[in-house]
Amino acid sequence: MRVALIATDEAGYGPEREPAELGGRALILHQLDFALGQGCGKILFLGHASGPEALALRAAAERAGAQFQVLRGPRDLPATVRGEDELLVLARGLLPDSPRASELLRQGAVILSLPVQAGAAGGFELLDLTAAWGGAMVIPGRLADRLDMLPEDGEPIAGLLRIARQASVPERQLPESELTEGRWTLLHDAGQSRAVEPAWLRRRLPSASPWRPTAWMARLLLRRFGARATASTRAGPLARSGAGLAMAGSLAAAWYGYPLGGFVLLALPSKLSRGLRTALDAALAVVGALALPGALHRRAFLAVLPVALLHVPVPAGSRPWRALLEDRVLLIALLALAVGFDVAEKGFMAVTLVLLALRIGPLFGKRG
């Protein structure tokens, strides 16, 4: 089994302390994610057992199905790690966000190191005149037994590092770019974490083309304002609930003769999942049918057709601008304008023809 040793910063738990966070989550929760990604089935925690970070770490580890145990000191570690285990050790305050480092640690016993000048400037412990410790290592579980030689108040992580080097665990150096890009760094307070958070968030957000304006704007707003809001465990349920209420409100508004209000409400729902996207499309078709004049079958046909064409993919190799009318909020805005200017039927027809041309036009071009 792989076992992870995670420790909180030694700064204490006074009311004035503002611990490092990224995306509204404590740094040790990001370390937990990293440890789980490394295949660790047991999490050992070194720190204040009743502190808020420890309680959050325990809850998150147990939700993920991992064992969790608090260590009181270095003497507790040998009793919790078996000889055949692999022990992943993370430095206090380490932000582990490097795919390169993750791959090196996944391969087996290794001590990560850094170029000495860059490592020292980043606050990493020096190993010798040529290298600094990289803040993470994987060592055989049997080496943990040697912690019995440390005094009761000894520092377990520093002791394990010395033991691993004495046992000739191989060292692999990370390039300096991992530090300069903020993928592998030490964060000891909220000020440091706020400095690296924009770059950390950029690495997690999917790219968005200006030809998909809603996705582009959402990415921009999330980078600027949304890190802490989306990190909350309530963010997903609240967003889904809000989307459901907006769709229900749009249907009610259209039913009572206010289709323009229905379109406005439809522009608000989040499309967090395929189910919400399908529900949004269904609501859009219903609101469109209620906004159109004429017989029911004619209204339903005109309303469903543009929505259905959204699900026909743009042919491969098409120019990027052709994706513009795949943007649902833009489509809703165009249909709302048609309704607002009392040309709903003509507007729906025009939008349908444009969408159809965007889909089949490239196919005729290829035949030519």
C-alpha cells in the first residue's frame, strides 16, 4: 500500500493566522488530492489534531475511501507503516502541481531535488552544495522504523529525509522551470497563496475561443472572481438549483404571456452537466413555441428546429468562426431580439437557415 504523510505548517493556530488556500480550499486538501492521485490508501496527518485543517482533511480523506490517522510524534510513524509499504512524504506548505514531479514519484522510491540556488530562494531545505530538497519523496516503508532513534520532539519529515539519503534512495532533479511557473512551490501563508492563485487557476480552466463568447466570458469571470465560490462544496448543488429555478421561471413567464422574460431567464442557467444542457434546450424549445404565433404544430416545428441543429456538430476542419452560433446564450439573445421586435416567426426561420448553412455549407465546399 502507498501511505502519505501530510503535515500542517508549524505557524500555529492563533486567530491571527491566515493559512494558505487555493481556490478557497486549504493547501493540505490539495496535498490530499495529490496523494490520492498517487494511489495512497492511507493518510497520516502530523499537526494539531483538533485544528480546522485536520478536521477538513479527515473528512475529505474518508469521503475518498482512504484511511486516516493522526500522528502525535515521530515514534507513532513506525507503528503505522509496514515494511512493504511505500511512504510518500510531502513537505509542509508544498503546493504539488507538477505533472513531471507526479510521474517521477509514481515510479517508485525517489527523492526529488531542485537546483541549489533556485531551491534555496524558494525556501526548500538544502541537501548539499549542489542541490536542495524538492519537498517530496517516496521511500520504502521499512525505513520508517529508524525514526525510533529520533528524540520524541524530533522533526519526522527532516528525519525521514536524512534516513532516505543515508539509505541511498535515488535522487531525481526537477528543472528550475517548475518553480518559476509556480507548479512546485512552498506556501506558508495566505499572501503567498494569493500571489500564485491566478496562475494556478489558469492551468485548470479549459481554453475558450472568442468565437464561443459565453464560454470565453465565463472563463474570464471565473479567473477574476470565482475561485473561492466554486471551491465550496455547496457551489455545485446551488448552481444546479439556480439553473432549475431559472428554467422553471422561464417557462412560467412564457406561459403567462411574457416570452421575452422567459428568454432572459434562460440566458442565466448554468450548463454544468449534459443533463442541465438537455433541460435547457428543452426549455428553450418550449419558450420558443409559446413565443411564436399560429397553430401549435407550426410553432413547435419552428421552435424545435434551431435547437435540434445545435446538436449537429460543425464539420471537422471548419473555420473557427463557424462555432459562433453553437453558443446557446447568443442563440437565445437572437431569438429574444426577434420576439422583442415582433418578428418572432421570421427571426426563428432566419436563425434556422443560418445554423443549417453553417452545418452543411462546408460539406458542399469539400465536394467542389
